[in-house]
Amino acid sequence: MKKQIWNIGTLLALLAAIAFFEVNCSQTTPEQGKSSPTPAKLAGSSTACTPPTTMAGSNEETAWQLFVAATCKVPNTEYLTYQTWTEQNCWYNPGSCQQLTATATAAPVRHLHGSQLGEHLRRKLGLTVPNGTPGDCSAMTQTSPNPPFNALNPFVPKNITSNAQFCEEVYVNKPEADYVNAPASGATLTNLTAQVAYAQGTPIKFPNPAIEVKADWLPAASVNDSFDCANNKPAGVYVETINGKCYALVGMHISSKLLPDWLWATFEPQSTLTNPNRCNPNLYSNCNDPWGSDPAVSTGQTTSQTTALTNLMTQAGLAKEFFNYRLTGVQIAYLDANNNAIQLGNSFVEFNASVLPHQAACMTCHSYAQVTTPGTQQAFFGPPNIGTPRPTPAGNYSEDFSWFLGFMPQSAGAKQ
């Protein structure tokens, strides 16, 4: 009887995987690993590998449920679940993504690209954008003699090469992709002009199941003590071979529309090789995770998982490296109970986008995801960069905290 139940569960999971392959346009193949066992059920979702549909007992527990569901292996494949969702280049560069089917044999195309946030911040301040055009990976932050970026100098890692780069991918799940494609009959949000046309009649509001994932990757060649994906993997860091090169997963943002202003969470591996500034309160903030970390608060020292988190990851059958990842923090409001601005930043993602010390707050930054009335440019403005944002100007329309929309092409058929 137990064997029959397990086979039925596996069959359902395989059918779900086939559905993913048929409707999404950008997937990728991680390097090595085994299929997940059938995971246990938990509150708010059918299994540990299914994103929650309601908030859990705490914000941190919900964040971990989202992370675990996103990084589960799709049964009988080498894909992580979030990699079967839709990557931003499928819309920004029409035709750049292939549609996979259940019988596809060719290796899928991987769409690594630069940091849109970093490129826009640097352009805004009149700086030359490293590596030039969208679509390239971005240069990591290096020491600078010029203000304000010289404030980042004390945090530049000592082990990166002079031409060190980092790469990003941004994925959205099917509920969000469906809304972007068609928020209403005859409408679309796949370009800025169409967003204005829609927002003038109806506010842009993503459905509650919507999830966005930003993954940051460090090329092995970007550090002096280089690693590889075969015999010299960095301890406790998930790696993949992408387009023939080895990359380490060094940061992940997850945002969920389970709350009206989204739940914002960011994760990093406990690795001095790849993430030496993790939890440094002099940069952005310390780490605070009362649900998954023991001790809950840390400033960069190695912590242990709580039993609850270990059980969740074990139930999901995650790759062993993910047991070394930690939640930096969760944000669901602009201000804390004392009316102080809440800070939350990833020591790799935000730092390499040139976000200045103590100027990182997920909610405040994303509140500026707005489109202008002509539909010809995305509106990116501040300060304040943390705390309560400035009001939306007349003629601008909110994109519901989603820079994923803000970086869309200007018009149908245009490339970003």
C-alpha cells in the first residue's frame, strides 16, 4: 500500500513537471544531483515542494517555505523548481527563449544577464556602466576613489579578481506570468506603453500566488582562489555548470504577494569565500531569523539550523548545500514598531549593484517601480532609499512593487 501511494504521488509530480515544461520558456540544467523524494505535507501547501498559499506561523517560516519550494528538484530531472518558471528575458528580448516539451532532448538555453538595478543606479549617477549593454553580466563592485561609491571600499572582498563579474536571473511563477501576459481580456503588461494603458483604468495588482525569484551567480573565475563544479566545489555553496562555466549561487531574493505589499526575503550561503560581508551590520544589517537560525541574530558568524528548518529541507529532499544557506531577514513594512526605517539588503546582491551602506530596503526600493504616463520610460527615483517612500508623482502609475515590470521594453516588439 505504501509503495502504491508513493507511485501515485510521483506520477502527479511528473504530470506537474510536464505542465511546467509546456508553458514556460526558460529553464536550465543544474550540474549534479538526485531526484527529490516525495515530500511531506505542511500547513499552507500540499507538500514541502509546493509554495505556500497562506502565511505560516511567522514571516520567517513563510520565507523558508518559499525558498524550499523554489529550490526543490523537479522529480526525475536536474532542474530546480524555480528554473522551470519564466525568466525575464522571455519578455525583454522576444524570441530569446525556447519552449521545452516533455520530450525535449536538447539542453535548454540559460539566460544569465547583468544587474538591472546596478545598471540603472550607475547610469543615474553618471557612471560608465561596466560591460556596456543589458544582457551582459555586470562587473562586481571594486574600490573607487570617487564619492559616494568610495563608501563601499571597506567592504570590497580581498579575493576577487580585477575583472570580477556577477550574473543574475529573475524568474516569476506561472500565476505571475499569466497576469503579466493578460491581466484582463485584451490587455497585457509586457511593455511599458501597455502598462500605462491598463493602469489608467485599473491598478496593477498581482494575484496572491505571485512569486518572484532573483538569483545571483558568481563565476568561478571571479575569485583568485578559483573553484570548479567537479572536484573543487566551495564548501556549503550550491554550484552549477552553465553554458560550460562553473557558477556559485551566492544570493537569492524571494518576494511573494501573499501580503498586499508583498513579503520580501533574502538568502545567502555561509561562506567567507563567496559572501564575506554576510550579516555585516556596518554594510546593511545583521541577520535575524528566529524561525530557522540558532542563534536567531548574527553578524556574520556561522549559525546552526533549527530543527524545524532541518526537517523542512529534509522533507523536501533539497541538495545538501542548501542546508548551509541562511535567511538574512524578512521585510513586510517600511518602519518598525519605533518608527525607524527598516533596512534589509543582501551583502552580495545589493553590494554589487552599488547600493550604498545603510541604504538598502527591499520594500522602499520596489515601491518606486512605476511607469510614466507616456509609457516611454520606467520611473526610478529616490531618496528616501529606506523607510517610507516619497508619494507617487502625478502621471506615474504603480507597478505593484515589481521592477520586473519596470524593466520591460517600451513598446510591443521592442527589445530591452
